[in-house]
Amino acid sequence: MQPSPQGTVLVLLFDDVQSLDLTGPIEVFTGAGHAVGAPDTYRVRTASLDGAPVRTSSGLTLVPDLALADAPAARTLVVPGGRGTRDPDPRLVEWLREEGPRAERLVSVCTGAILLARAGLLDGHRATTHWAYCDKLARDHPDIEVDPDPIYVRDGRVATSAGVTSGIDLALALVEEDLGREAALTVARHLVVFLRRPGNQAQFSVQLAAQTARREPLRDVQQWITEHPDADLSVEALAARTSLSPRHFARAFRAETGATPGRYVEGVRLEHARRLLEDTSSGVQEVSRAAGYGTPEAMRRAFLKALGASPAEYRRRFHASPVD
């Protein structure tokens, strides 16, 4: 039985757009049609303001299918990001303001969320964008609940994603919603991303998220935590390594890294466990010990809280198994 048509996917083009923001989702949607044996399952169309070619931020020239004024009604409207979102053509924002509410699904990639916000389409919604622009989005648009952590956020008909390649993850999630897990898995394998990441997976690692401490003893402790996630990483034990009292250590660590010792340790252990599940065949019991959780149940609770997936489900999605 042939899958039912999923309507038009309309992708906006504008000068200084980030090319990967749009080509990633386009490859997913067009690949999904081939995966189910019906290339026209998604009718993917690109459009610019006047139908004229646009130049991406990397210097590529893209020729759209048509002008926005001639664009068909879209079931899924995709708004990419890039430098062109910093000072957009007012006509583009006005078109979004008028046409955006008519789309069944409103999707942004990276700073495309800024264009949606300027058009008033994110007010009252939870949304995300590239981590470097989350503060700006929240500051400029206080009616939006900005979540800087996930790689994508789905809030009703509005779906926003973080930087660049996270648009692929969001598009795969939409394909899975439309056509089922097997179709999404087939596309993911073809793109060599194995399977989509959960939307609430963090945008970047705990080491990148936290600041590097200025004082050498605290920097040494950060490195020790990373290299020994299975050690005693209590505040008392870590404070002893810096010759500070536990109270002084906890305050200094938070002041210099932006995270409490406990939160930092949680992040390091979770990241270490994720990598072991992705890259090794070690059993769950062995991974839980190596990552410092002690028991599989403790690790399971941590994974469910942070990622919304059990360790077994996480491994099923991300283990580096051979591509079919």
C-alpha cells in the first residue's frame, strides 16, 4: 500500500542563508519519499521573495523553484537560519506573519527561529535556537519560552531546532511521525547518522557548556572529574584535592565554572556513559560502573531524566553498528 501524500514542504530562501540549514531537511524529506517507494510523498519546494537566486553565507548560489507570492499552501513550512536573519528584508518577515499561521507545521532551523519570532509566530510557545543566540532570542522576545538546552523543541504545530545539523534530527522526527520509524531509520542510515537523536539531547557537551576555571586547582579538578568519572566525586573528596573546605570549594567552583560541582559531575558521567554505549559493546552493568553510577538502575534514572530514554533505548538508537 502506497503511503498517503504528506503535502508540500516549502523551504524559504534568502541571501546569506546557511546552506546546511536547508539542505539537511530537504535531503531528509526527499529521501523519505524514496525510502517508502513513493518519491512524491513530500512535495519539496524552495522559494525566495522574488523568485531570484540567493547567495548563501558560504558563497553558494541557489536557484529557487518559485517566488513566495506564487508558493503553494504548505503543510510544512521550513525557515532556515544564517547571517541573513540578522537584518532580514521586512517583506520576508511580513510574508511570514501573513502566511505562517496557515501552515500545519511551522519549522525553523538554527536562527530561523529569529525570523519566526520577528513575525510574532513564536509568542506563547516554547522554542530553541542555536545556543549562541538563545539569550538574544529570550531578551528580544520575552513572550517566548526559550529553552537553550535541547537540539529541537516541538510545541504544538511549532517546531524549532538548534544549530545547523539539528535540522536533520528534527526533520527525521517529523518523518517518523508521518511515515513511521522504519522510514526514518532508512533515511538516517542513508545519511550516515544512524538514527535521529532525541530532541532533548543537549546541544553540546558539559565540558563545552561549562566555563574553564581561572584558578589552576579548580582547573585540575575539572580535568580529574573528566578522567575519573568512576571515582569518589563528592564535594568533600573534590575539595580535598584543592585543599579548600567543602563550602569554599563549592562556592568557588560554581563562581568560576557556572555550574555546581554536583551538576558538573552529573553531566560528565552522563556524557561518559553515552559514549560507552555508542562506541563499545560493554554491558549496561559495566557501563554504569565505569561512568560512576554504581548500579544500572541509577544510570537508568539519570538517562530518563536527562534524555527521556533508557540506556538500552539510547544504545539502540546510537550504537555505531554497520550501515545496512
